[in-house]
Amino acid sequence: MSKPKIALIGTGGTIGSLGRGPFDIADYATLGKVMDAEQLLAYWPQVHEVAEVVAVKYAAVPSTALGPKEWLELVRLCDQVVADIPGLDGIVITHGTATLEETAYFLSLTVKVEVPVVLVGAQRPSSGLSSDAGMNLANACRVAGDKRARGLGALVLLNDEVHAAREVTKTSTSRLQTFRSPDFGCLAHADADAIAWYRRPLRKLGRETEFDVRGLATLPRVDIVYCYAGADGAAVDAFIAAGAQGLVSAGFAPSFVTPALGEAMTAAMAAGTPIAASTRAGSGRMFYTTRMREAGFLNADNLNPQKARILLMLGLTVTKDTAELNRIFAEY
């Protein structure tokens, strides 16, 4: 069987990092050695056994340095590599794990290419003893080259598991099994003999969405207000003063906030700032109670706060109408 042709876009992160030795799996970032896509392939040449991989240089930075500007660039870069590389079967993007889930969800809603897009990272640097970098990279290429991965939006591959971008989140600081989809589990397993698929996401993705950001230079500013015992409205006022066009509430489970924070949010919504109600719990839907609906909150459903922020940012590129924004949260 012929090998799939895969474009490897490198952004940096732990997967491309090198430490001082095999046991440097915590302080390697201070060394500042991060490989680009070409160097990563040279370090892990075994990947060529599972795919014909074409390296695409983009960046070699920690994922803490990636945000909306880079997301927009990656959308356009995915278009470019499909146009420039004949017979391309899929795209793999290496990424640090800190913000991997956010980049993946944004791309899942905005990338319009037909081929699969798979984001991959590692919990241990390539130089570390028992690093997960090489196997994760190879498995990501296998998934990206699998025709059954088409139409599933951007996917996330780590620790032999394939996750939907909308559902996956980082759950542990250092364990190899850090990426989980709390409510529903993974879509597939990257096993030794096959990519074993078990389910598909139902929400709109990629080419089905109304979001076309390829001509945008910036995205609307949306900030997250984290609720805690005794929280007041200072963060709401500060974010709006800084230019926030929307906010996300990371409320107590299932979605409530303190009275003082609620008053500030109600005033902000009355003045025209949409606020999506999410929860800091890490799992489960927010309850769209009569109180939340009458106050004017948007229903973020089961999106965690960082994913709700991304969807509200994209929603604000097409509408500011509350009913339409709620429709967007229900469909995506």
C-alpha cells in the first residue's frame, strides 16, 4: 500500500523541544532549544515509515506564545499547503499542550480544506527518556492520512487517542494521558495495527460553518471572568474598559455567579456586551434556567470557558444579535 502524503506544520512546543539530558523533562524550556518541522522530522526519521511527510516551517515557540493572530495565519497556511502540495492526504500541526485545545477548536470551526487536520503535542520533550513525542508524531500522521478522519473538524492526537477538538481538554500538568474528553470520551484509538474509530461528532464543523476568517486581520476581543467566592465586578469593568466586545463567565457549577458579579454582568449585558455563561467545573452542561435566560446570558452549553470564548469571538464576526448568538452556541 502507498503511504499517505502529509504536510507537517511545526509551531514548536514540548514535542519539538530538547533538554539537557534524558531526565530533563521539567526545565528543558529554559534551554530554549525548540526544533522546527524540518528538524523534528530529522530527529524522528521513523515517521517516514508511516507516511510521506513534507515539512512546512512556521514557528518554533511555546504554545503560550500562540493566540488569535497565529490562529488566523494557520487557517490561511492550511489553504496554502493544500494548494501547493499535489496529492496531499492530510495536515499535521505540532503544538505545545498549554493552548493546543484552543487552537484545535478554532481551526475545527474555521479551516475549509477537505483533508484532515490533526494537532499533536507531547508531554515530554523529544530528548527525554521515554518521550511520547515520536510515537505521537507518527500516530498523528497515520490519523491525518486516514480517509475516515475527513469531515471531523480538527482532531487532537496524544497518547494513542484521537479526540474531537470541541470536547478535548488538558486535565493534568504532566501525565501522558492528560488530554481527555470528559463527557464523551475519545473518537478513536491509534492502535498498532489500525486506527480504530468508534464515534463521530454531530455539531457543525469546518466547511459546514458560517465562519470564514481568511480575510480577517484580527478577531473581536472576548475575555473570561472567573468566578470565585466573594467575586465582585472589578474584572467585568476592567475587561470592558480594555475593549472587550464580549465576555465569558466561568461560573460555579452549573453556571451561577456571586450576587455582586451577577449585578456587574447584568449591567454589562444591558449596555450591549454579550456574556456567555459557562462553568469552571470542567464537565457537564450549564443549566439555562429561567434566571439565567431572563438575565440575558448566552447559553454556552457544555463548552468549557476557553472554548466558549473562541465560539463567541467567531460568533461576533457574523452577528451581535443575542438570539443569533444563542443559535450559534446551539449549533456548534
